[in-house]
Amino acid sequence: MLRLRVFVFLLSIWSFTAFSQAKITVGDPYDVVDAQSKYYFTENGEIMTVKVDKKEIIIQKMSAKTLKFLKVRAYDDLPKDFMLESVLQFKDRYYVFYSLWEDKTEQLFAREIDFAAGSFKGEAKKIITVADKIAGTMVKTGFMSVGTADKFSFFFSYDNSALIIQYRLVPEKKRDSKSYDIIGMHVFDPSLKEKWGNKVTMPYTEKKMDNLDYSVDAAGNVYMVARVYNDDSTDKKDNEDNPNYKIEIMKIAAGTGKITSSKVDLADKFIQRFWLYETAQGPMIGAGYYNKGNAASSVDGMILFKFNTDGRVTDMKTIEIPVEILNEYVSNKTRRKNEKKEDDDEAEATNMVLKEVNVQDDGSVLMVGEQDYYTVHYSRSGNMTTTYYVYHYNDVLVSKVDASGKLAWMKKIPKRQQGTAGQGGMSYRYLSGAGSHYFLFLDNEKNLNLPKDELPARHMDGAGGFLMCYKLNDKTGEVKKTQILDTRDVEGMALHQFRPSRMLGTALNTLVFEAYKKKKEDVMVKVVLD
């Protein structure tokens, strides 16, 4: 299934100025809620958390100003076999989405949350019913039971006025060369009134095409980006090392589900990941990374174009990564080989994954990539061999392309993070506003005063560390690095289970986040940047 992509716009509340230090405030502790899934929202000076643990949903309210715990409500009245799909803010409304397989029918429910009250607003509403099996991910739901999760994907329009919920039916035929994907699409307004819904049969077999992205416009039209192979081999290269596929954009008309398509000529470029966005100016913007076939995970440049309402692809631009940026990756890779740090392999030169595409009001585009990969390791004890995975989150590459399609600037934010439990507290948190872009992440203390030409030390997930902020000027790309706090000593307290992704912008120059302080207690922490 496609990865959930949710757009939360914080531009109206973020207005940073240059800062050199931060004022830290820690609230009074309150009882911890252990949960597998945690979601955080802010509105009118308050914070709401929605935590889902097994079959219980807990809603908490806190003050973003005083950091005081306000209230908590726990619910265990959901169906026994429900599967959480997502918790989302849709305009000024909040919903818990969950699925239920019952009587050979797949159902999607939405239960609305009253933010001010910190409680559910009545019973759940069934919004989608499918009399077929839906594809998803098998997960363990109990000691001797399994279920299917991630069956539904959620995508918002640019103005957040339309939501498409998408799913894929389990194919009747097992062979990809004979099976045509059937994609369910339902478009809703913020009150979850359905604008239209339909099952759309793809024009190519599963073997012939790979779906790369979905988008929806305010009118309810759905757009899909697909990689369509030239033959049945599914080899990405042809005999001359050119792409053996085309990128095709399919427009699924609101109401009818009729498909019209347009092909994108790639020449000698291989597309890794590609996203499609609606803009304030009208046309959709397509943005992605490409390589020239030297390595599937390498990035040689960026590709951008406009997709007009009449189905035409225009203003296509390809922008190569500047030589000086590539040289940094090459030199870093060489130095690591000389240092014999085997677990990094080719991380500095490859594994760049597109993570953010920010289409700004003036038509410029900010693209953010991160080196995101894992390595497989083996440990042997006697006659038993254990396999384990190490997850790596390294450098962030930030690129701004102006409205004319020219590269305005490109900056590399150096970092090295690794852990064995998935993403955890690694990666970064991106926020933007007042003419600047902000990247927050945990770093190793050895990197605080690191010269530019030296490698950053690893940050090990779970080991605590320094919360850093890199501020990039939108016009010039100028970078300012700031140390915010040390999670191992915040007002004499060590913070645990900290994740940058949970940080909220609650007021001007203000961040608030929740952390675990041990002794079965959580605290809220406020950071005011000078």
C-alpha cells in the first residue's frame, strides 16, 4: 500500500527570528499512557493527544501555555476486531479512522473528536463499504491471531478541502501478468460527505505498471502517477541502459471515474520517486529525483514539470545536482572507506529518498531528500544465526527551485543516525514560515563544533542527545545552526522516548513536545527560541 502522506500547514503560526539560545520550561508530570500509536494536535493554545493502545483509545488535553495537564478520556467501546487506519485533522475537524472486516465485508469507519471537549462526538460513522477483500499488511493482533492493517491510504488536496481515501482490491488472479489492479477511490469534504466514489480498473496489468503517487484537486478529480513498462519484462533498463518505461499521469475524472492519461518522456533518466501536487496557481506540479542508471538508489538530479487541466505536460525542467555537492558525497565516502567504517557502505553517495515537496505561494518549490536505508547484519551463537537490521538516517539534501524552474540554491545538512528499532527518534522534523525553513533532529555531542570538512559522528537512537535546529533562509539558502537542548539534562531531568516528529509549533517562536521522564510519568516541554 502507498505510504500515508498528510500535509499539516504551520505557516500561520511560525514567525522565527534569528536566535542563539532557547528558553526551556518543563511542566508538571502526569500519568504516562503507553500506546502503540500516538498523534498530536494543537489549536487555540491547547494540545490534544490521541493514543491508541490495542483496543483502547485515550484522548488527553494539555495547555500549550502553562503545560498543565487538563483532562483525559478513555474509550474501549470500539468493535473488538477493529484495525486503526489513521488519526487525521481535516480542516478544523479531527477524525479517528478504523476498519472492520465483518460478514465478508470490509468497512471503514470515522469517529469525530471534539477538540475543545477532548472527547468523541457521538458514535462512529460508516463511510465506505466494500464487498471484497482489500490488500494490506499482515500484522500480529494477539498471541495466536493476525489481521490486515494499512488497507486505506489518505491524501489531501492543496487547500485541504478534499480528501481522497484509496484502497486496492486483492486480485482474483494471482499472476501479475494477468491481473489488472482495481483501485477504490472515494473523495470527501471536511464533514465526510462523499463527493464521489468508484472502483477504477487500471489500464495496464500489475506487472506492466507501478503506482508511484496519488493526488486530488479541490474539484475532486484524482491524479495518479505510474511507471508503465514498455514490455512485459519489468526490467527498468533496456539493452542500451535507457529507461524501459514511461512515467504516465492519469487523471480520474470526478464522478465518472473516466481515465485520461499523458506520458512523460524521460530520455536517459531513471525516476526513483515522483510526487504530484496541486498549486495555488492552478496546474499540478510534478517533482521527483532521477538518476542516469549508474545505481538505482543514487540521485543525479531533480525533474519538475507542470500538468495542466487539459492533460498536457508543460515546462519540464531537469536540474543536475551541482558538482560541488556531489564532490562532498564522494569525498565523504572515500574518507569513510579509509577509516574502514564498513557499516556505512555507500551511504554518503546513495540512498537519497524524497521526503518533502513544499510548493510555495510564489510558485517556487522546496524539495527535501534524506539518506534513508537499512543494512542487514548477522550474529552467530553456537549453531544459531540471528538476522537483524540496522536503520540509517543520514544527510538531508535541501533544494529550492524558483518559479522559473532554475535552481536557486542547494544545501546539505550533515547528520548520521542509526538504530535497530525502525525510525524511532531518528530522522528530522521540518517546519517552515516567515521566510525560513527549519530542520530539527537529535545529534551526537561530538558534532556541536565540527569543522565543515569533517564527518559527523553517529547518533545512536535511544541514547539521548542534543536537539539541533538548522535554519535555512528561503531567499539565499544561508544556514544557521543552533543547539536547543540536551535531552539527557533538561532542567535537571533526563527525557526519554523523544521524537522530533512529535514537536508542535504552538505560538510565535514556540515549540512544545511530550516526553517520558521515567517513574511512569510524562511531561510537556516548551521551547521558546530567542
